[in-house]
Amino acid sequence: MLQPNFDISLLPYAKIPSEKWKNAKEEVKKNTKSQPDDIIHAYHEGIDKGMTATEQVLMKSFEDNMKKAFSVSETLCSKISSSKFKINDVFLKANNISSFDVLFVVDAKNYLSDERKEAFSKAREIKKKKTEKLFAINFSFMPSNENINYDNLESDGFIFRYEIKARKA
């Protein structure tokens, strides 16, 4: 897998190509009242103007790959849900410009069921189909429980959360 030299710290400035996914970092920025909005807007404009042509091309490639990661994740979510595998949450992490991890938090009773084998099989199938030279995606599953620390998931890089309501619409 090609690993272009790309500053992953630019991730918060990437445009999210789907209304069904929320960026936890962006939500914090929206709710922060410590700086006037015009200063924040000027800062983001400066980031955009300050990018070199190479960084702009890489950012476009990253955004395209992110869009693909969202779409692939939604496809798997739909296929798993149709087999009565209860999904409580879906999180996505960008490892770099071309590699993404997706974490499915599933109902605990489903996690130990036969449907899990089918879900894993579908995940492997989709991963095999969608992995290419400039795009890789990995799927993980964990059982849901009341002790999941969502702040830890976010600090581990899973900053994108699939909106379950949007999925059901």
C-alpha cells in the first residue's frame, strides 16, 4: 500500500462528504464559544490558502478516500442489518490518506451469535473487494455494554460516528 507523505493533522480541515457522519472534533469546534466565529473562519481560510498544490491534491485524494470509506461502511452496515445483526454504533478512523478502520459496536447478544460469523464473512468479502493500491479499509466488531468509554474511542482516533437515524431513514 502506498503511504503518501501527508500530514494527518490536516484531517479536521477535510470536508466531510456525507451528512450521515459526524466529526466529533468538528462538533466541539461548533460548540466552542471561546473565540468569535469570524476569527475561526479566517483561520480556516488561511489553512486553505496556505496549502501547497501538492497538499491540495493530497487533501482531495484524502477526501475522496474518506467518501469511499463512508460509503463502504454504510454498505456493510446495511448488509449486516438485513441479516438481523443489531448494530448500535459505527465509528470510523482515518489512519492516513489511504487507510481507514471501522468499528461496529453490536448488541452483546448478537456478538456471540451465529449472525456474527455471517457479519465477519461479509466484512472480509467487502474488504477484499474494495482494497486497492490507494485505499484500504479494516473492520472490527465489539460488543456493546454500558461501560464503553466513547471519549476513549475518540482519543483512539475514531472521530467519525455514523448517524443511526440517518441509516434508518
